[in-house]
Amino acid sequence: MGADYSWDVDVTPESTKVYPALMYGAIASIGAGLIHGGAIGIHAEHPQLARLFIAVAVAQVAWGVMVLLRPQGWLLLAGLAINAVAVAGWLVTRLSGVSWIDGLEIRESAQITDSLCAALGAIAASTAMAALIFGKIDKPSPSRLASPSVLFAIVTVVAMWNGATHLHATSDTTHATSDTTHATSDTTHATSDTTHATSDTTHASSDTTHAGVVLENWPRAFDPSLPLDISNVEGVSPEQELRAANLIKETGVKLLHWADPKTAYAEGWRSIRDTVTGFEHYQNYSLYDDDKFLDPTAPESLVYKVGLGGQRTLVSAMFMAKTKVPMDSPILTDYAGSLMQWHIHDNLCFFSNGKGAPFVVGVTNAQGVCAFGTRAPGDNAMVHVWIVPHECGPFAALEGVGAGSAIVSEADRRDKCGDHTHPA
């Protein structure tokens, strides 16, 4: 005689084992599915991965609802398979990469959201397996369902809330670009739909004014495939010009060592998960307070442009000064004079689970407070050196949130041109 999957418990022979916890597993599966559903949009830059999240979310929620409404024997195998596969997939991505899924090629570190989701999936899988072994489904009383339902709901909300605060919800995954040389003129440009000027073009003459501020003939468009044009900038000495030129040229050559993000990851650089900006910074925190300064062989940060399908293209180094060195320190300002504009990011909120490098989870509010995470502890001054064409020069900052703040006004910044009109 087959297993009894009725709702009745009073007619069950005393020798028959009763397993009432399947309903708890169903609720857990729904919670895990909702968390997976919340991750779909966050991973939209990886279509294959986003579709996988859709499939898992639908399967987990559908299974949980079906068990709650009409539990049947065949659902036990289905629930075990769905949730066991989900948990196994999570475990694999934390131990190694999945080479055939874009966005999961490299091992990820466990975070709050995915860990709670995996825990709920494990509960669902284990209760389905136990029901198979015990051979009976029993409906708990409403009072016994209430507390687990509230608990799982809290866990689900905490997980989804944590995932929603991520500025960039990608993992520490690094996405390789195969045998690509990134410093040539056909490299993916760091600015979109921009026609880059030739080296004899200057975008603003010394008599051009903007908001009452005199704009000298800097910044100028930069293209590493063309002769470098940083000469005759007002207030820049020959020594400063020479130092800047050497830094640009050496960075363009030596930075290519990390053209493949896998190399950067293997050598200690970690993503701060800011791909929502269109760029992703890989930081090496061990280099923050070393004795090297503007050294292309030891850049504190590597900047990759994020393209279609999650492709990463190395576009810039972001050199960082030692902690507590102010932006107006002569050590910084005297290096290249007005060619360089050092800036800081004092409005970013970081989070760390203690198992890896901190990553960005958002920005501060109007009061300068982080809703989640904490502000960067060091506020190190930084400057970019681009190895691909950029309309705002070789030392341009990112636009928007990525530009940070400087000791001069926005109108006086020489590392931005997004708000300026540059005649061709």
C-alpha cells in the first residue's frame, strides 16, 4: 500500500511516522523564490544569469504555493530537486566559478542576501526529503504555522532589503576579456558617442569663460594612439609636464598587465561592486599606505568599463595617496601642477561581511549619513590616468557620483568637462 498523503492525522496507524514540517518548507521555498526574484533586475547586465534567476524564482514560489494549497506525493520529489539544485548552485559559486554562465565565472564570496536565500532553500529541500522518508504529509494547526511564517517573512525581507541597497549587486566575479589590447584607438572608449579630437585640437582657449571662471586650454581630448598633447598649459612647469608625460606613457604600457580582470583578482584586487555607474573599480587595499606614489606597477585601483554582456575593458588606473594626506598637500599638487586634479569620494557607503574586501552599497543622504553600511574610513585622495581615449584628458575623473569632490569648485575642476562646452 502506498504512502498516505491525506490531511488526516487521527486515522494514521500509530506505527506510521508523521512529518508535519513540509508546510514550513513550502513557506521557506516561497521566501527563497522572492529573494531570487529581487535579484533579477540587479543582475540585468548578465541576461543569462538574470533568466536563470527568473526560472529559479518561479519554480520555488510555485512549488511552495502548490504544497500549501494541495500537497501531493509527486511534489515532494519536485521540491527536493528544485531547492537542492538552487542550494547546490549557490555552494558551487562560493567554492569555484561556473565558466558557462556569464557573471559567475569566478568564485564569489558569500553575502547576507545569498546566504539567507540558500538557508531557506536548504530548509525547503530538507523538509521535502524528510516527508518522502516519513511517507506522510500532515497539516499543522494554524497556530503552528503562524510563527514560522513570520520568521521566514522577516528573513526574506532582511535579505531583499540588503540586496536592494547595493549600488552594484554583482559579485566579486571577474569577467575576462580574451587577448584584447586595450590601449589602441579601437579600444572601447570611456565616453559614449564621443568624437575624439586630434592632438592639435584644444577645447577651450585661455580667453574662454564659463560661469565667470577663466578656463585655460586644459583639459584637452586624449587619445593614446596620437601624439601626446599636454604642453603649454598655463601654470605648468617643464618639470611637471615631463613627469605627467612619463606617467601617462608608462601607465599606458604597464597597466596592460591587468587587462584581464582574472589577473587582477588573482593578484589581490577586489571589486567594490559599482558597475551601476558603467565602470567597476578593483581596489588593492594592501597598496594604500605603501611607499609607492603614482606607480603604474602598483596601482591602488584598476578601473574597468562594463560593456554589453558584462564584458570588462581596462580603461584607467586610479592612483591613491596615502591615508590622511590632504588634497592640497604639495606632494600631490606639485607633481603635475594644474594638469592634475585630485579628488576624494566621501559620499560612498561601504559594507563588509568580514570575509572579504568592502564593497559599495549606496551613497550618503542629504545629511551625509549612510542608510546602510558605513562611509569610507580613509577618504584617500585619488586621481585617474586613462589608457584609452577620453574627451576630458588623460587625468579625467568619472562624471556624476564617480567624480567625487575636490578642494576647488565644480566650475574650476580640470578633470571634468561634462558640463563644459568644448568647441571642435
